[in-house]
Amino acid sequence: TKWTKDRIIADAHENNVHFIRLMFTDIRGTIKNVEIPLTQLEKALENNMTFDGSSIEGFVRIEESDMYLIPDYDSWMIFNWDVPSDGGRIACLICDVDTTKREPFLGDPRGNLRRVLDKMEALGFSSFNLGPEPEFFLLKLDEDGRPTMDLNDDGGYFDFAPTDLGENCRRDIVLELERLDFEIEASHHEVAPGQHEIDWKYNDAIRACDKIQLFKLIVKTVARRHNLYATFMPKPIYGESGSGMHFNVSLFDKEGKNAFFDESTPDQLSKDAHYFIGGLIKHASAYTAICNPLVNSYKRLVEGYEAPVYIAWSERNRSPLIRIPSSRGNSTRIELRSVDPSANPYLALAVILQAGLDGIENKIEPPMPIDRNIYTMTPEERMAEGVFDLPSSLSEAIAEFEASPIMRDALGPHISGNFIAEKTMEFESYKKQVTQWELNKYLMMY
Ligand code: GLN
Ligand code: MG
Ligand code: MG
Ligand code: MG
């Protein structure tokens, strides 16, 4: 690894760093941080920084609230914009969370992902790579700095300025990301007005998830500077496309070769790629709650907006859950299209990896690929092809997750239990609401 304790401390002094954010992610997917002044950096790097985890949603049982933050040296990063009044700079370190007994805390999503990665290594693979494609909306702020539902522009897919007013903001976001070591591959206006997407080069699992979390922070911060609000809510506007976060994933073997690629087969996909897809298809209903964790997520998973509704895979078509992009060789990958940006990336990647590895371990053959538009197939045609529906609500998805020992095991009992409890409450609260749609539809009719 590039960074050592001494190098980080020297770098902090050289760059006039005054504060360090020790960051971690809660079960809900929110980034949390404990900010320490420079004087405490050495202590933090020696793994001696404690914090009280009891206030953090779903993080602990009441009895054991003290936690250690264990900084990942490789995540050392100095922010460019956060200059406090004395001119010093702010840096960050992403952390794992340990208990007071110095064991990995079972409620830490990042530590949990490491556990599933260990299983992957035991099966003979060296890394699981993720290239995400997050989408988001830019909204105008009101005079008090609160987000409005006024979209930032009326642009459409791949439009550019002057229609795309978000362009300058998006460009600033890209510049900021590049300074923080993101290899940006593309950024563009998305289908809906005010909607954008930024893509960067894949990383291995933990780093890729760290980057998603940093990405959200940076997008929101830079948007503010442009007097805009960035939201990753999956479906903010009825009648427009929602925001997804496609996950492009691949497994590498111990020789560093892409294990999904096999030159000798007709589709140039390996046996393991097929089994991985088999696992993703088999467990799709069960992991949906984790990849689409909000009541609102299910307003996106409807027909007509390029979001998946049916459990199927294809090499061409964009309507199914899984698509195989055409690149081969080391870029051979599986694109899972259901994931949305409200998902906790560490949890989503843990269930996806577990589902795929189950496919490999148990040689689960996927069904035949469907290379036509599933939206236009009749229910009878779908039935005949063995194409099932994804869960259509959060409550259905939670029930499917709860009924799957393999998916619950991917998160362990602590996280699974807390997740189910919290999401059940969320749905119960939603269920009781009387919506504007109901008033419009029924008030005058009855
Ligand atoms: N916005 C679409 C979704 O909800 C994806 C559109 C695209 O990237 N082709 O997933
Ligand atoms: Mg894309
Ligand atoms: Mg897109
Ligand atoms: Mg995509």
C-alpha cells in the first residue's frame, strides 16, 4: 500500500490540513463522520479513536455503544473545497468499525462486505470489480436555500448547452472528482429534464463503494455552489425517468484475468459468468429490498422508463434486469440494472456477490436470454419464457428478503435484522398516508 502512518502525517502537515473527517456508512447508507483536529491524527491512525455508536441508526444494541474507528490508510484524501476560516484544509479517511473488544463490528456495512469478499477468495477469485453508473437530478433552490421541484433545465438525453444548464455544474463536479482520483469515463445529460449521469472507471469492491459514497458527497457539495440541489432519490418526478445506478460487475481470477471472459464460447462468456448470472436471476427477488430500499424505489421499477420490471437477462435489450454489455476481454462484465442510488453500496454489493457466488458454487444455469423487448410481451408469453416479475413494492421485497437465508446471510443477522425492522416501519408509516392522488381520484367521485 502507498500510505503509511508517517507519510499521512507528513502529507497532512505539508498540505496545511487542519481537520480530518473519519468517515463510515450506516446501515441506511448515510455517510457519517467524526471530525478530528490535526492533533488527534496520530491517535486515529494508531486505531485508538473511539466514538459513541449508540446514536447511529441501526448501528448498535444499547449495551455496547463504544466503537473504534479503524482508518483505511489507502483512503487518505485531501478535499479541495472545504476551507475553514483559518485557511486550513480538510482531509478524510474512510474507516472500518471495531467493537471495544477489537473485533469487526457486525453492524458495519463496509466490514460486512469484506466478509463476503473472503468467501470469494476462498472460491479462487482475487477481486470483485464494480463500475457504477449513478444518475441524479439537479433542482433549483428557493431564497432560503431549500430545494424546490423546479428542474434546473429542460434538456434530454445527451443534450448540451445552452439547453443543458447543468453542464457547468456537472463539469465542476467532474473536475473535483478527478482531483480525488476518480478516472471519469463519461458524463452526460440523462433522459429526464434536470437529470444527469457521471461514470468512472471500475475499482475493486471496497474502493468502488467508498467512491460511490464520496461521489454523493461531492455532487451535493458542488451543486450547492451552483445554487442547485442534487438528489439521488430514485423517482422524484411522476411521468419522467427515475434515477438508477447500474452496477457493472466482474470477477477476476488469481492470475488477474477476467473470469467472465472465455474466447472459445459462442457468446465469449465463461461458464462461471453463466453461473453468476444464474445466481443473480435465482436470488433477484430476495436481494431487491437491498438494491431498492425505499418506498419510492418501486415507483421507478415500472414499465416505460428503461428501468427493469422483469427478472431476465439479455445481450442486447435494455428492458431486462441484467444486460451483458458488448465489450469482451478484460472488460467483460455483467450489468445489473435494478440498483438505484438510494441503495447502501456496501450492502448491495454484498448481496449481489453472494448471489453470484451461490450460482458459481452450485452451478446454477441461467434461463435462456431474452433478446426482445419484454415490455411488449404478453403475460402469457412471459410465463412461457419463465420471466417473473421483480417485487413491486417495498413490503413485497422485504418479505422476499426475509424468506431467503442465503441473502440474509450475506448481511449477517445484525444488519439483516435491523434492516428488516427499519424498513418494515418505513412501509407501515407509508401505508397509512392519504396521498394527493387519492384525493384527486376519489374526493369528488364519492
Ligand atoms: N434512468 C434509467 C433507470 O432508471 C436508466 C437509463 C439509462 O441509463 N439507459 O434505470
Ligand atoms: Mg449509463
Ligand atoms: Mg443512464
Ligand atoms: Mg448502463
